[in-house]
Amino acid sequence: MQLVMEVINDTLEDLFEKVRKLPEDRKAEATRALADITSDDVYVLSDDELADVMPELEGALSGEFATEVEVDDAINKPWA
């Protein structure tokens, strides 16, 4: 878990640097999104939800991603 947090922290720093270089309107949009995320009303995953998400996050952190076909299928899948 320590490695996951280190990767997340490094990724956040990289993203913050990119946001600093954005045009003002996009920087404002990012600021609003971060304000929403960091508000006291942040949704906290349940243990079951976290158990569903962690294997996917660990896979992504190790370089395992969906193929373009899988992404396209997921995006274009009708909502039931």
C-alpha cells in the first residue's frame, strides 16, 4: 500500500504542475473540481467498493490497461 501511495503522490505532483501551465479558464475549472473533491462532502468508499476498486487500481499502476476496443465497447455500451 505504501508503494501505491507514493505513486499517487508523485502523480498528483505531476498533475498539479500541468494544471499550473493551463490557460486561465481551464485552471479555474480544475480548481473548482479540486474544491469539490476536497470538500467535507467527499464520498468515502465502503469496504466492499474499495475491494472492487483496488485490484483495478493496482493493475493500472503496474501498467495493465484496457485495450482501445475494450474502452470503446465500454463507452458505447447502452445503459440499462
